[in-house]
Amino acid sequence: MLTKMVDTSDEWIVQRTGIRERRIAVNQTTAELAITAAKHALADTGITAQEIDIIIACTATPDSYTPSIACRVQAELQAQRAVAFDLSAACSGFVYATDVVDSYFRAGKAKTALVVCAETLSRIVDYTDRTVCCLFGDGAGAAVYQWSETKDGILQTFMGADGSRGDALLATALPVEDPLEQSRNTEVDRFLHMNGKEVFRFAARTVPEAIDCVLKQAGVTIDEIDWIVPHQANLRIIDVICRRYGLAPEQVYVNLERYGNTSSASIPLCLDEMRRNGLLLAGQLIIFVGFGGGLTYGAVLIRI
Ligand code: COA
């Protein structure tokens, strides 16, 4: 399909990115994807909506400026006790949200949290721009975190940002204009613009930095890690992680060949597949690591 829309080839895309397929939401809102993922997560855990203290929705593609996706989810679930807000950290959203949940737990402000990541990136992808359109897909994933007295769970978090490089992944929203001017320029460029090389270099530098940081803070070595679940953007970036730490491909979960880059949803989509396939076992040490728009990055070390 893409080869009919832009000057590209399946061979180029697979070689340079590892991506073979992506899912596109047709006539579906981001909130609808988020609600479906949230309902699945609650059903899988057996936790009721009334137990949820906080809902964080991560998205770079909200349906509206207000209400937030998180409030839409809260309403649909009837999770009346939950505070609800969106978090804007693009592809690092799941990692950032996990850090916020950890802070709420440590402060005693919440015991049960729902993190839902939902993206309809196809709405901001320019399907005439070959440097962008082959990379991204739509999707949603959710996770429920629950406070426990044990020392397991979220062990360490690290987040970083470099706003000075923000234009490397740029999607603007409202046009800047004089609101009192009658002849308003209502033309809005809604498409995502990317400097792929700069983002690649940023990821290759910051992903190992984030992993090193959580390992060091936790006093854990890479040999003790059962899984690394990276943001799924490009297989070549994942290869950088494997080479840097001498990891076998089996230690790093990859599914981007089927979904492309689903931004904040990519890590929870991996976790859902891993759980369904029996790959997640009690006691395992897992690192989530993300990077993306902002530019942002971060890692989380958990014991499940
Ligand atoms: N099909 C065919 N050719 C393409 C193409 C496509 N889909 N996209 C780009 N090209 C062309 C470029 O126009 C360029 O042509 P030119 O040399 O005539 O100018 C050539 O391929 C090389 O482009 P380049 O940008 O150097 O390729 P690359 O090896 O850096 O790969 C990316 C491009 C986008 C795949 C890569 O930079 C990348 O993955 N970056 C990270 C992006 C990312 O992860 N973004 C999301 C972050 S959350």
C-alpha cells in the first residue's frame, strides 16, 4: 500500500527500520482505543474501576484539548474515585507515567493506578512524506499498578528531557495569530515533521544512559535483567542496545515488525503480548526504556 503512495519499497523500509506492518484506526477516536485497552487491563487483573485512585492517559494524539483522554476513560469506567489527567511525553509516555505512579505510591497518595497509552498517529502522519509514513502505526495498551508492602514492583526510575532538540519531532497544534484580526489564517499544518537522523542519534545516546542509570541506582548488573522492553521505533536502535550490553536477541522484546512505532503505546503493547505468551514470570527483573518527542527519554526497572 505505502509503495503506491510514496516513492519507497518494502525492502528499504524493512532494512532501515525492521517494520513490516502497521495498524491504522479508521473512524475510531483515541479515547475509544484507550477505553478498550483500559477495560482489557482491568478484566485481566480482576481489579475494579472503583479501586482506581489515579488514571494517567499518555497520548500525543488527543481527540480534544479538553476533556482529556483520561477523563473520558474515567467516565466510561465509572471510576468515580480516580483523579484523571493526560501526560504529554510522546513516545516516553509510559515510562514517564510509571514514574509519576511511583511518586504517588511513595507519597501515600494512591494505591491503585491505571496507565493507559493510546495513539492515533495516522491522524498526524503525512502519507505523502516517505520519511515519516512508513514508521508509525496506531494502537493502545494499558497497565494497572497496585501498591504493595513488598520490595517488588517499581524499583527505580529515571527520566530525562532535552527540549533544545524538540523541533526534531514536531507536530504543531493551534496556529499563532492575532485573535482580533478578522482575516485569520486558519491553515493548520497538522502533520508530524521529523529529523530522523537527529532522533536516531539522540536515542542511541540516551537509551544506554537511561538503562545505565537505573541499573546503577538499583545496584543491579545487566546480567541480572530478564527482559529489556524498549520503545519500538526502529530495529537498528534496538540493535544498538543489544550490542552495547552484549544481549542476546531473546532478552529484548521486539514486535515492531507488526505494529510500527505506536509511540507511548508500544511498551504496554509488548507487555500485553509477553503476558499472553507466558513470557512474564514472577520474580523477573525487567527494564522499560523509552525515548521520543520532546525530546524525552527514560527507563524504569521493575520486579514483577
Ligand atoms: N523509502 C525510500 N527512501 C527513503 C525513505 C523511504 N521510506 N525515507 C527516506 N528515504 C531516503 C531519504 O530521502 C534519503 O535519500 P537521499 O539520500 O536521496 O536524500 C535516503 O533514504 C537516506 O535517508 P536517511 O534519513 O539518511 O536514512 P536513515 O538510514 O537515517 O533512516 C530513518 C531514516 C527515519 C528510518 C531513521 O533515521 C530513523 O529511524 N530515525 C529515528 C526515527 C524515530 O525513531 N522516530 C520516532 C522517535 S519516537
